[in-house]
Amino acid sequence: MNTVETQKRGHFICLRRDQLGARLLMILNCIRLSEDFGFDYFINWFPRNAAAPKLAQPEDLFSAAYMDRHFISNDDYEAGRDGALPLHAFFQDKSPDRLVDHLASGNHILLEEGFEIAVFPWEDAEQIARRYPKFIESIGLNPLVRGKMDEIDRAVARSSGSVSYHVRRGDILNEAPWKHGMWPSKIEPDELYLKHLEVEKPDTALVFSDLDECIGRLQKEHKTVRGIKQLIDSSNCTPCQQDFLELYAMSRTEKIVAPVISAFSSAAARLSGRDRLRFVDVLEPAKINEAYDRVTDRFQGGLKNFVSLSEAAHVFSRLSRHLAMHDREQEGYDIGKALLEAGADNAFLPILHAINCIYLSKWQEAKTNIDRALSSPDLWKEDHASALALLSHVEAALGNSVGARRLWLRAFWAKPHLPDVIVTGSALLERHRLKSGPDLPFDINLLRSQRLPYIQRDILSLQRKIIKQKVIDFSLLTIEWRYCVLDRKAQRLLLDVKRLKRLRTLLAQTSPNPGFDSFRGLLQCYLGRSRAALNLTAEALEEAPDDFLVTKRRAEVLLATNRPIRAIRQLRKLVELDEHNPFGHFLLGRCLEHQDSHTEALHHYQQAAALDFSTPAFHAALANCLSNQGQIDPAMESLSKASALAPTFQKFSNQKDRLARKVAKES
């Protein structure tokens, strides 16, 4: 990389820590952006903490000249990251002006998220998609790989009957940490592939999988099915090269049938110039049901019918939901219990079994299994939040309303927009188990005014079996208490101008109400309309001078409009309104700390932490304040409490470790 050139102009920089498909998509997007905006691109191929060891040797794929031209080291990337912005920061712009100015000033743009095709509002997505197939020619590839691609072109003649299937297995099934996460959008049962082969009867059927047994299973029933090894001789290729060649071969067929989300098949689809197809696109519902009946038969024939217990657990994650949708949860319960008794150790499995227990009102067994899941260090962050939310539902059914509320709040602060959190929270609220108070102040009428459509995606439970009504739009709570939310994606809600404007419009249609009007004032503040925000919150406060949330919102608007003294006055009133509410103490402490009143801020942080049972942000804020005043031991104790409330968020334990190292170094 030319460092002088980097200092003059910004670049598009792509980096992904996961597998080949996602990385190739980022490169294709970078090539497109570079062509259209006139700024070069760099690739940080193997970032720190990357989780794809077989991609650690980029020379397997790329030519030396290409790597010299476009690759950037971790050190150079980290040195140039100051001032860089993620690509999504420009997705709401109406013109390219800000993006171009940002790059022209020497700052970079990072592509580190999963975009299949990165498109801005002023662009034509279909027109851009048609250009992607030619981008492969812009990538300097290893000569061996390029030669094998030519062989594939000769071996796969594009015809009206060619189909390629992506069967995702491999590391997902067999390797930690991947085996402990659920992949409902990536794993499809083999029976769905078999059903499509039966219905479609393709002339050419190519199957690509990182598990040979899956290919063998399909070939056993359909003799025309071929894998990459029957297509070309890849014996002299590394695993990384073979993966790339499979992806390229997939792009040569007329149709690509793949799971709902798969960066591997998405990259192949972009190289092919066509969209990939899902089973819901190519099979009638009756045929899908027939396929799942065959999956059930395979389980009932014994777990010996699966490559491993882990494969069975992952296939069960798809089957269990299908059975519940057809009110066959007893069958799901029986299969889940058999898997657990057989020793399947996937961290998510006890949650799936607990969900069937919930449907069958086996509350104590549900609690036991969720507790088991939560005790596993391998449980993924999203699954941990879902498990907490589901446990709150169970505790409510067992009569522990206070425990249910506090468990749900821990889930909410971790992942507020996770579907299981939304569904269980709505059930708690509608059944009066979630009430406004010291654990969480909220306006129940405001929350009930905004509902969401039926949730079907990215949810472990089945909404209709938890709550019959439409669920609450808890994004209002995310906006209200954004300081306490840990999830970064949820925090971005405040940057979503369209969403904020839509909420503002909806609230403007309601009857005049101090609570609604003051919240609308808060939205106006986030949208940059300071005068409207000040007027709305002032009028609301005049109507409801002793309302906790109305007072709080007025203080926030005053602070945001650079009126800290008046804001502090309102926050002191907030504490007086309810001295046992930790949220008032926390907000006052936060404001005082920003005004360098550290001693008084510490007092209120301590009050907030002492009164709280479920909010990691309070304990983390106390820890930072203590640390800044040299009180290291109590700071570390507060970080331990924050970590205990949110064990899947490493930042608290990492911060504690840094403090410990600092003390050790100074002693």
C-alpha cells in the first residue's frame, strides 16, 4: 500500500472476519464502489480475531500483483481508521456529495457488514446488479485457480436444466463455537433438497457442501447428482481454493437453490447475474410439508440416521418450529428429549426443548432446561438474550412476577429488538407482569399505541403460542432509555431518520397528551428541531409538572440544547419525585459528571447501582466514575456486577482486566 497516497485520498476498505462468501461479496462491492465513485479500494483480508483459519493464506486465491496492489496490513488499517465511517452511515443520504467529500478529505469508508449489493437511495439496484458478473475479471487470481475456472466453464454447459444446490453444514455442525449457534436461515434439511430434485428432475444437478456425507445422501437417491470432485480434478487444490471453485461452479448453472441466508451462495448468485432461489420459491407448501414429514420419519427411525448428534440437533432446530406451527409440539418435545438424553451438547438445544415445554405448559421442566442453557459458556449472545426472555415468561407462569420482570429487562438491555424479547415482553405487559416503576419507568399508553406486525423471522418461539395480540413496538423504550442499551445495532435507531420521522408522524395523530407530546418533543430533538422540542416539552411539563417521564424528557432536551444548569435543575426534581428510582439518580449522575461535578455524580451513581437489579449500564457508569477518581477496587467490583448482569458482553470483563493490569503495573 502506498502510504503517501493513502494520506491524500480516502479509500473503500473491506474486511470480514467470517468465511469466503462474505469476503468475496465485500470485494465485489468494493470494486463496484471504486468504479462508480473514483476512489481506490483496499482489502484487510485477515483482520485480527478473524474466525476462518483456512483463509489465512491469501496467496491460495490471489495473485502476488493483486495483493501488492490492494491488500492492507492490520497495522496500516488500524493506523488509518481514525475518521473512517462505515458504509451504512451514508445509506440515508439523498446524494453522493457527503460520501465523496468524506473520501476526498482523506478519510476512509469501511465495508465490514453483510451487504449482498450495497446500493444508495439515488441508485438503481437492478442496473447495478447486472454489472456484478464482470467484476470477477477485476480480481487478480492465483493462476491455478484461474485455470480450474476455465475447466469448470467447459464442464458446466449452461442449459435450461442445470441447478446447483448449496447444502450448508461443515463447521456449523462440528466446530465450536459455530455448532453452539442456531442457523435457521442457513441450514435446510436434506429432505427439502431431495423433494426439489424429485419435483424438478434437473438435467444437471450440482451439489456443493462442506460435508461429504450430505452429498452422498443426495447421490444415493438421485444418481445424476454431482459434486465438485466429479466435475473437475481438484486434488491439487487447497481447501480454500476448492471452496472458491465450488462457489464459481455454482455461479455457472441456470438456477441456484440455497438456504435463506448464505453469503456463499449469494456471492455465487452475484457472479451469475441472477438471484438465488429459496425453497419457498421453488416448492409448493404441500411439498414442503411432505419434506418435513420425511424429516420427522428420519428422527423416529433413530438418531443413527444422522451423521452426528450435532447434525441432528441442527436439523431439529428447523423441524421443531415446523411441528409447532402445525400444533404438533408433542412430537417436537419427544424428539428434543431424545436428543438431550443421547448426549447432544449443542448449547442451544435445551432452549428448543424448553420452548416445547412452554407450549405444553411443562413450566418446571422448561425452567430447568433454560437454566441449563444459560449456564453454558458456549451459548451465543442472541440465544442468551432469548433464553432470558423466555425464562421471564416461565417465571411469570410460575408466579414470580418480580423475577420475571427483572429477567426480561436484562434481556431487553442486551438485545432490545430481538423477536423473542419483543414477544415475551408484550406478553408480560399485557398480563400486567411488566409495570412501570423503579425497575423501569415507561408510559404504558405510549407503548400500547405502537404495534408491530406478526413476527415470523429470527424468532425461536412461535408468537401466537405466547401472545394472541399484536406485539408492542419496544423501539420506543430503546429511544427513551438509549443510555442503558448495550446492543450497538439497536443504538443506531437514533440515526435512522426515516424511522424517527415515521414515529413522530404517528404520535402527532394521537390526542393531545403530556406523555405523548413530551416524547414527540424528544423525537424532534433527535431530528435536529430544537425549537419544536423545547416548546413541546415545556408545554407538556406545564400540564404534568409531577410526571416522572415528562420531567425527564424536558431535562434531556434542555441538555441537548446546551442548557445544562436548567437540565440539572429538572433532574434534581426527578430524583425528588421518586428518590427510590435508580433511573433518576443515574441521569442526574451522568449530567453532573459531564459538568465535572464528580463527587456528587459519584453519589448518585452509587444510589442508582444500589437500587438496581437488572441494568448493567448503571454499574458500568459507577465503575468508570470510581476508576477516574482512583478507587480501583470498588470500580472492579462494579464491573463484576455489570458483567454478571450481561455475561455475554465481554467489554465489562475486559475493562476489569485492564484495570487489574494497570494496578499490577503501578504496584
